[in-house]
Amino acid sequence: MHEMSIAMSVIEAVVDKAREEGGGKITGIDLVVGRLAGVEVESLKFCFGAAARDTLAEGAELVIEEPEGRGRCEACGAEFPVTSFYAKCSSCGQFRVKIESGQELAVRSFTIE
């Protein structure tokens, strides 16, 4: 389950940054996890509590934004929502679609006391 390693990496990065800033307890973490990122959000939420145990982030509220996938057709330039990496243009029917968003996996912000 790679969601546990993701949760542990997020906790480590946020705790390290909080220590650098001289902060105390982390009370909230906001993540962006695109729908094409290959991450099971419910599993990540489940793993988060265990990963945060006995750290400055224990008990922190986890908020996850899940932006949809968006693609742009390289043939006609149309932009549209996509649900997979193999997408067909909704305007011209071509399969030359470049994924523009939805693969994000990032810490947007966190709150410390």
C-alpha cells in the first residue's frame, strides 16, 4: 500500500518544516491529490492517522482537495475533463490528448500553533 509511504512522507516534510519555522503542534494539513495521481484518497486518510502518531502532526485535521483530470487535444486544441490517461477528444475524436492536470500530489498548506 503506497498510501502509507505517501502519508509518512507528507508527515515528515511538514514536521521538518514546522521545526524549521520554530512552530509547535501541527493542527491542520491541506493536500492536493489529483484524481489521476494514482492515490486512493480513502486509504491515504486511513494511513494518515497512523503515520502522524507520536509526531507534531498527531491529531491534525487532514483536508484533501481532489481536482479532476483535464486534457487538451493536440489535434484541435479542445480542453475537457478526462478520467484516464487514455482519453478521446470530446470534440474531434482524436486520441492525441495531453493531460494538463489531475496528476497533482502536493502539500498545499499546513497550520501550526
